[in-house]
Amino acid sequence: MFGPPGHLYVYFTYGMHFCCNVVCESDGVAGAVLLRAIEPVDGIDLMRERRGTEIIRDLARGPARLCQALGIDRLQNGADLTEPPIWIERRRRVVGEIKSSPRIGLRPGIDQPWRFYEDGPWISRRVRARS
């Protein structure tokens, strides 16, 4: 989480799940964005196999489910997200309204709208939104 920016930070939590963040701050400065959910578009059959479910909405809705669906574990920690095999690309396909809400499961900053998401069926968990 301390850099360099544009890389993946993967950690194991609760002794059972992987979660991943995109490092956003300068090298040596802690700062990252937790990836909470994605809309499955490509590789859906492989995601279903990894997750053991046919329900498309449940494939990558939640940080641990997302990592499991994408096959992300400690081996991908530090991956450069600007090139394959794991990368983030810009797509100009925003369908829902972009909203914000307080963080989920953490008390520090609960009064801050630090969770941003595209409204729709793919968000990890609904909370009262601040538009």
C-alpha cells in the first residue's frame, strides 16, 4: 500500500479472504482504493467455476468475491496494473449514476463519503447514499 502507484496491493483478511487495492499515492506514502465489486463482462464461465455459483450478480460483488472470481491472491501482490495479465483499462461505459456513501465496516471516517460507486446491481452492499 506504500507504492508505487498503479500497482495492486493484495492482503489476506479474517484468515480466509483475499482483498485487493489499487495503490494511488506516491511511492512510500500509504494510500490505496479498495476494489469492492465489478460488473462481470468477460470470462464469466471461469468466474462461475472459481466461485462455484451460476448467479452472475454474486460472482464479484464484494471484495473477497471479486478476488476469488478474478483468481487474485498473494501471487498478484505488487502487479503493475497498466499491463497484462491484470490491468485496469478505461471504458467509456457508465450506465448508472455515480454516488458516494460512508465506508462500510470501518468506524474511522464514518462521516466522510469515501466510498464511490456506480449505482446499479453490481455494488457490493447498499448503504444510504450521498449523491
